[in-house]
Amino acid sequence: MLATIIQRAVMQGTPLLFGSTGEILTEKSGHLNLGIPGIMYVGAISGVAGAFLYEQSTAMLNPFLAVFIPLICCLIGSMFMGLIYCFLTVTLRANQNVTGLALTTFGIGIGNFFGGSLIKLVDTDVPSISLSTTSVIFKTQIPFANKMGWFGDVFFSYGFLVYVAIIVALISSYVLNKTRVGLHLRSVGESPETADAAGINVTKYKYVSTCIGSAIAGLGGLYYVMDYANGVWSNNGFGDRGWLSIALVIFSVWRPSLSILGSILFGFLYVIPTYIPNITVSTKILFEMLPYVVTILVLVITSIRDKKENQPPASLGLAYFREER
Amino acid sequence: MKSNVALELKNITKTFGSVVANKNVSIQVKKGEILSILGENGSGKTTLMNMVSGIYYPDSGEMFIDGDPVTIASPKDAFNYKIGMIHQHFKLVDVFSAAENIILGLEDKNGFNMTEYVKKIKEITDLYGFDLDPYKKIYEMSVSEKQTVEIIKVLFRGADILILDEPTAVLTPQETVKLFAVLRKMRESGKAIIIITHKLHEVLSLSDSVAVLRKGEYIGTVKTAETNESQLTEMMVGKKISLNIERSEPQNSEDRLVVNKINCINREGVKVLDDVSFTARSGEILGIAGIAGSGQRELLEAIAGLQYLNDGEVLYNNPKTKTTENLRDKTPIQIRQLGVRLAFVPEDRLGMGLVGNMDIVDNMMLRSYKKGKSAFLQRKSPKSLAEEIIDRLEVVTPSTSTPVRRLSGGNVQKILVGREIASSPTVLMAAYPVRGLDINSSYTIYNLLNEQKQKGVAVIFVGEDLDVLLELCDRIMVIGGGRVTGIVDGRTATKEEIGLLMTKTADEQKQDKGGAVENE
């Protein structure tokens, strides 16, 4: 029972982990990307479109291509969204909050529009896109997982994207804290004028980190459709997971390694109502609020403790002008 | 042929628009030498050094490093020629450690090894006698430690020519002594050092030669050993120029404002006002002279009730009720109602007092919005006030509904000063009201101040131009480092006298008293 709950929690948490890792990388460059929910939708629908067209074009799926095509489509789609965000906020210095919110609305719209219309391309009676064949490949487990009892359930029972999420978070954490690139990136987010004076290309760092961050976040959307939802696209099915991943960024105080544990905790809070017997709908909704409550608590605690390391990057949300006389 | 001269500038000229920041400046600094660049505010010291460090590009003139002609077009070039500049405002990332800040931006083929870097930093600190913990975070550091990080930053990059922009401005006397010891060690190891300063005693105790700039012009270079304070002061402030500003005799003067031993410590813990006492009389213009940032702003804000005072009192003799009131216990609004007006013209003209996006009428209402009785705005009287100011002060504007930020600087200042005068004050404080104005506008402002003086207002005028202060003011108070270094009569004082008082800082006074002047 406990093993199943943990398993469900990890699966719930994975999209959040992708989203928050991507957002942390972006925020470390000083950009608050509120477009993450929209980017995750676009990532998902791009992957779905790629998989759908590939499934339609051939009767026999090549397992490698079945994974590779949606993956690449997802990365390109979400990176393109990141690029739009960068162009507006870095190059044109538009307001980051407004740009991000616009991208979210735009991205969700794109997702729902193509999610609803792709199905019209083929003559079927099914009401929504179902990519069960591709999904099965995405969900392939390590062969010996089911022979290991609860241990296998907790650690080895997931599709490969779950492990990718954790590895990406760990790599991000390492890069941010232990490498020169990470040092430079953090300096850009903390004090772009200092970075500029030290000869760091501020614009380049902002673009690269935001685009890579968007691509990572997009994978969260892909994981949700292909793995968690068994390849079934339903409009608005992704729900508020995008916002939850932004909340997770704050919860994990801008540390990707902490956000691995945070994502599992958020996932746990998300699934726990299903395992409480005789729960009413209203209580269930109260439970769904918990991640946000926890995030607010973290915000309150870090603000009270006022430790500099636990604060957002100092120039988060501010456009950078090189001062000229 | 390698020469002993590390850096030489020949006939450097730089203009910003129509303002000449540097005109035919020629200086040179040898290896193992400390050169001071001395000058008042706005004399072009920092501009000159910014050209050496690649931030600006000179309009004409030549630069030589080790005797070879060079072009420095960017900070990167300067770095390649081993020139390192330590700015007055530190460029450091707060949440990083000292070591992280020092290596920031460096490209290193040998990978990223923090322990290795820390070892190298330790070598530098040991060599020159710095006191620094490489793992300490910047936000936990004092100003002097931050400066140390900045200096090590340029040394770490292998700089041979170091330029320090007013390095002692933010330091305590003890820290200054420490810094000078370090600089002397660097001189011994053959580095060429340039310090920009306006403190005479530092120049005399530290440097080998002094180059003097005045209003962008290069006056000359002298050997420190062959000069003295009064010669340097004369080079720095120049001869008096007559401006023909009219000055009437004060009439019926009485003490309006008595400031008694006020002390103020700012948020960084620096004492910005130190036992300041003076009296402002009605029908008189009291000038305040001093190097920028010596406490002028805090002093005026203290009187207006905007600055928290640690100690002392500000007594106001109310001419209407003939009573004496202590302004320290009052809120800024109460102080304003007594007739004390502050027309502060800060570095950015719109920063204090006016809202750029609002039009002239709305800005007039900023001072009178409390008078309204109904819930709706009454724009009639502020509108006529705006029209009156535009008319009287010859403000150039398309209409009263033009946003203030679209006006030129001079017109903005006229509106600000005009609005404060319109409320018939008893005390009028104006800080740098003519900064950036052309001659005609400046005279309009002088006339306004004179007019107020004749009406019996106690005028306090903070100015930069000593010639103006000497012709406009009845008395001139000089402050240096938050202390009053002297109050002189505007009619008899000389420029040199004021110049000397200005460059006298608090720590020097203490040293004078103690008799132990740290000198080599």
C-alpha cells in the first residue's frame, strides 16, 4: 500500500520536477518566466503531434523512433516558446510578468486547439487522441522491476522520463553550484552589471538558460501525456501542474536538488486523498490546496529568517540596461 | 626600448556634447610610483581614468603603455594591458564569497578548481598584507573588506597599473591607514598606482607626484616633495572670477533656525553628520560649501524632518507666535506648515519633489492636495499658480498640461524652486538649484533667492561653484566629512580659504588635534 502511494506520488511529482528545474534555470538568469504552464502545454502537444503523425504514417512502430520523434518535437516546441519569451523580455525588455502570463494563455490555447483538431485529420469515431502504442514504449520498465517486490515498485517501476527528470535536476544542481558556467549564470541573475563588468555575455547567458529551461519544462508536459495519462490527450487535462511547478521553485528555495524531494512531497499531497476512505469531494479539494499552503509557509519562513542564500536572485524580474552616458 | 614609464597620456581631450570633460590632459606614471590626480568635483578626474580603463574613448590624444602607443577601446583591452580600475561603487555579487567574486568572468583552461584559486588568492593577500577571508560572503563584509576584494580582483588578473577612484571616501581613518600601507607595498613591488582624490593630506602623505585638474583642464604636475597644501589648493580652485551677482545687505536679521550639535548615522553605520551647529538668520543667504557627499543632503533633510537624528536639536524661532519650537519632534508635514521649505535638486532632477509623468498643474497640487475640501480635485488655483510660475520664471513649455519629464532640466528646476517659493516660506533650502542650468537660467534662480532674502526669508543655499557662493551668500558654512570645518563671511573670504576648509576632513582635524600626522 505504502509502496503504491510512493509510486503514485513520484509519478505525480515528475511533471512538477521538470517544470521547476526548468524554471529554476531560468530564474537564476534573472528572468521570472510565468509562461511555464503554457510552455508545458506546448511541449506536450508538440510531442503528441509528432507521435500522432508518426503513428498514422506507419503500421509498425520503430521503438526508437517512437520515442525519439515526440521527444525532439517536444523540445523544439517548448524551446521555441522560450525563444519568444527571451526575445520579448531580454531583447525588447518587455515586462516579464505580462509576457509570461500572455505565453501561458497562448500556450494553453495552442495545446487545446491542436489537441482538439488533430483528431480531425483521421476518420475515427474516438472522441480524443489516444496514442496507446507510443505510450507503452514510453512506459517501458526495467525488466526485473516487478520481481523485486516493494523495492522494485518504489525505485524501478517508472518509465525512463522519471529518471531523466531526476538526472536533469541533479546535473542542473551540479552545474549551478560547482562549475564556472554556473557561477557566471548566477552572477547574471544576481547582478547583471557586475557580470557585464567582469566580461560575461549577459544576453547570451539569459537566452541560453531560459531556452534550455523551457525545453526541460516542456518535457514535463510530454511525460504527463505519454506516461501518466497513457497517451490520451484531453483538453485542460494537464490542469494546474504548471503553476504548481512554479510554486515548487519557491518551495525548494531555488535548489534543483531539493526540488526532487519537493516534487515527491507535492505529488504525495496530490494523491493522498484518493487513499483516504470515505473522503468527500470538498475535503478532497481542501487536500489539493495543500501544496500551495506549504509553499506560502516556506515563503513566510524564508522571509522571516532572511538568509541571503534563500532569497530569489537579486535582479529577478528586472530588465538589464547597460548604463550608457 | 622599454621605458620606466608605465603609463603616459598625451593631450587627451574628451567632450560630452558641448561639455568639455577633459581638455589636453597629459600625465605620466612610472613603475613603482604613486600618482595622485587631484581636483574638485566635476573636474574630470573620473572621466580621465574611465578612458584609461576603456569605459570611454577619448576624442583626441595618445596613450602609451611601457612606451608603446596603444588604443584602449574596451574594458577588455585595458585588462589586456594590465590596467585595473577600482571604482567608487563596487561591482560585487552580494551572495557570492570573496573568492567567487574574484574569479568571476575569468576564463581558465585548467578547469574550475576553487581550492586552487583560494590558494592563489592567499598568496596575493600574504604578499601585500591584506586581511581577507576568501570564503566570507560579500553581504557579511564591511565596506573596507569589499574594497579589498575589488583590489585583489584586479591583482588576481595580473594588473600592473592600478587606478583607485576615491578609495578613502568610504573608509574610516584606521582603514585608510591600512589601505595606504598596502598601496605602499605595491609601489615597492613595482606597480604603478594612480589614486583619484580631493583630500589634500592624503595626497601629501601617500603620493610621489600630483597631477591637478580644474574644470576639465590640466593645470600641471608637481612632485609631492616640492609642494605644499596652499600651492595645491591654489592649483585646484584657481583664481577668483567675478560674476556680478547682486547682493544686498541683510535687513532686520534675526535668528530663524538654530541648529545645535546634531548627529546622524546612516544605514551603513557611517557618521554623516558630526556635531553640526549653525544659525540661519532671516533676510540672509547662508551658503553651504563642501565636497559632494560631505553631509549636505542629510543636513537639509534633517531640518525638513526627513532624516532621523541620533542627537542634537533643531530650534525654530516662529516669527508669527514669537515662540521657539524644536523641529526634531515634528513630522515633515508639521515642519512644512511652519514655513520651512526644501527645494532639493538631487542628481536626478526628478528624483525628489516632482513626478515626471504628471503635468505641471498636477505637480503643483502635490503640495496642496490636503487643502481640498470635496472629494473631487479642484484644479483652478493650482492651474493659476502654474501659469504664474511659467510666466515669471520664463519656463519654456507648450502648456500647463505637459508632463514634467518632457521639459528640459533647467525648466524642471525652475518649476520645483518656483513651487516651493510660491508658498511664502520662512526658511527656504535649495540644494544645487543651478546644477546643469545655462547662465541665464542660473541668474533667474539667483534673483529668486535674492528676492526671498529681501522678503525676510532665511535662505540656505547648497552650491558647488565657489565663485557663485562667494558672490551670492552673506555667510558661507563649509562642511567636510559631516563636520562644520568653518563659517566664513561671504564678503571677505577668499577662494583659497574655502578650498582649504573643504579639503579638511574630520579625521584630519582629529589628527591635527592629536599632533600625530601619519606622514612619510
